[in-house]
Amino acid sequence: MSKKEKKAFQLVKGMKDILPEDQRYWEHVRRIGRELGSQYNYGRIDTPILEFTKLFDRSVGAYTDIVEKEMYSFRDRGDEDITLRPENTAGVARAYIEKGMVNLPQPVKLYYFGPFFRYDKPQSGRQRQFWQIGFEAIGSDAAVLDAQVINIGMKFFRRLGLAVVVQINSLGCVDCRPNYQEVLSDYLKGKKNQLCEDCKRRVTKNPLRAIDCKEEECQKLMADAPQQVDYLCEACRDHFIATLEYLDELEVVYNLNPKIVRGLDYYTRTAFEYTISDQESGRQSALGGGGRYDGLVEELGGRPTAAVGMAIGIERTIKELRAQDIKVPEKQEYDIFLAQLGKEARKKCLSLQDKLLEAEVNVAENFSRDGLKTQLELANKLNVKYTLILGQKEIVDGTILIRDMEGGIQEVVDFNKAIPEVKKRLKLRDGEGS
Ligand code: AMP
């Protein structure tokens, strides 16, 4: 096979398989997300992975990194411009408008869990397909919701055992932000020669994006730049203070951080990120983030509707769990193993397995192996409590052996009574253990 051909049968760059051995992390994280969704009354929403490209141009913003460089966009067979969703706030806002959720009691609270796509440079903690869990509260400008959404994320990390801090900022609103943008733009214009190429363009188009530029020179310049919080209008200042007071009430640990501008155009007022100090590099790594988007629903054709939300990256969260060696519940274990010796026994065991499963006994097997030793080794590895053994002699006698894997004691029971006998023993064990 040629090198080129071989490549066609490998993972696409930036993609990852989630293998059976990874699933217990995924299930654990999903379970905590589901639990929080139901406790705080956020209904699950699943929107399509594909949306019209225009949705993201309009919401995320034409001059953002995501739209300029990172979208998986293509023209479909019907000549429509389509994009694999790079984030989900836009899709959820679209569904809110399209499905008339404005007629429901407000705010409408929704959460999601799913894959997202950004054509980014793959590196540690950055993939081209990655998963997020997100929470959105649409239809209210109350600061208490900003605090609730932030708190849900904090709870999520705390339940996982991760010590996360919130970095928080306010980006102002349509009234006060332009004023700040002008001040910032003037400041940057004076230093244009020292800025990176991207920031040179940003000076007039989107100066806010220069604030969190990763280039060292730009970062140095930004340290002395004017800060948004000093240019908030009264309503935005009150909203920000109220949010912080609610967070104090909830005992959420936060840092006021003027660098949190988020990379998307739709954010207004509160913007935040959940950060953790990375075990490898010692640097702060963002596990999630969010903010208010009071103008988005209207921008997409709905009525003026205030909203707030956040999203958490699943891969980065799981990476932290692994790096810190945090235990997650083991996958559902098997109770018994079904071992068979010979062709006849295999046949009988095949239907016995079905019957055991129907009787809700978790049964493992490896029907493709013959030797008893190999099968018992496997049973040991799976940590089962009992192994049922069916050989030639047992078939002739109409019996089956039940082997207690702890003591190695084997009992002969009537083949037709195998299931109730197994259930009886498992029940007794459970009773002892509780
Ligand atoms: P964002 O809204 O872009 O800040 O994304 C929220 C979270 O999603 C981030 O804090 C990351 O944990 C995760 N995330 C974003 N982009 C990627 C990516 N390319 N690969 C892996 N995780 C990502």
C-alpha cells in the first residue's frame, strides 16, 4: 500500500477516537453534567452539527479567529453554504427563535453536550473536533443568572475534584463599549509599529481582540492599556457589581481579569473563563468560559432578548482528571463469567448467556476460546464473583458448575436451575456487602 493510500485510512488530523477504556471518564463527566442540568432545571437540547455559515458569520463575528481562520465550511450539493458548528450558543439561539421559545416562561434554560469543530493548529489541549458541555439561560438580564451559570460550572469542576478559579471581566454593552473601543483603538494606534500583524489589522476592525493576543510584544503593550471596567456605563457597572455580589454569596472564588474578552463578537457585559494551573507547564489553562450575549437573539432576527451562558471543554477537563490522577467510577463490572468446554457446551452457553442477560445478570464470556485455564484467567481479570463452567460431563449429567472465584470452591447445580442459583448467590453477597 502506498504512503498516500495508507494516510487515507488514518485519523484525520486533529481528530481523536474515544476508546472503550476512555469511556468511564466520559460517562463520569456526562453524568455530572446531566445531574447539574436536572438539579438546576436546564432542559437538554441537541441542535444539528450543521448550520448555515451565515449563522456564525453573524453571531460569532466576521473578524474573529473562528470565522476568519477556523471554520469547517463547505458548499453542499444543494449549493448551500454550510458549516460544522464551531460552538453552540449561536445554534441554541437560532433554535430559541425558530421554535418560538420566547412564548415559554422566561428565562428558558437549556444545556447541551456534543462535538464541535475548529480548524485550529492541533496541539496539546487543542483538537479540530472537541466536545463541550454548555448551559444557556435565555430571556433575562438579571445578574443573578450570570452568577448561577458561573456557579453551575464551578459545581461541575468541584464535583469532579478539580480546583478551578473563575477569571471574570465585564465587556460593557452597545452603549458603552464603542466608547471604550475608541479609547483602546487610539492607544493601540500610537503603538502600531510594535504590534503583531494580526493586531495591526485589529486596531481599527476589532481592537478588543488585541487584548488577549498571545504574542509576547502585544501582551507587554496590553499591560498598560486602558481597561473596559473603567469605561462601563452605570447600568453595566451596576450589573457587574451585582454579579460579583451574588458570586460572593455563593462563595465562588473569582479573579477580576481585564484580559478576559472572549474571542467572539456576541458577548456583552459579563465575560468569564474557568482556569486551572496546568500540571505540565504550570501555566493557566482555560477549561471553559462564557458570558452574556444580550444582543445575539435580536441580531439573529428575534426580539431583543438578554441571555447568558457558558461552555466547558470535555477533553481538557478529562486531561486534567488524568494528570491529577483523580479516580473516576469504574465501568459497570460483570458479576459472572460463563466458561464453556467443547462444541456442545458452547452451543448451550450461547443461549444461557441470553437468558442470563434477560434475567439482568451481568455476564461476561469469551466463546472464541476453548481452554478452561484461559477462560478462568479472563474471569479473574474481570473480577467476577462467580464463573459458570459447562463441560462434556455436565452436559451428560444435566448440570453446571458454579465456581466461587474468591475461594475457588465449585458446586454442582442442576443446569435448569443455573439462573436462580446464580441470582440467589449474588443477592446474598450484595446483602453481606451492605
Ligand atoms: P471557548 O468558548 O472557545 O473558550 O471554548 C470553551 C472551552 O472549550 C475551552 O475552554 C476549551 O476547554 C474547549 N475548547 C475550545 N476549543 C478547543 C479545541 N480546539 N480543542 C479542545 N478544546 C477546545
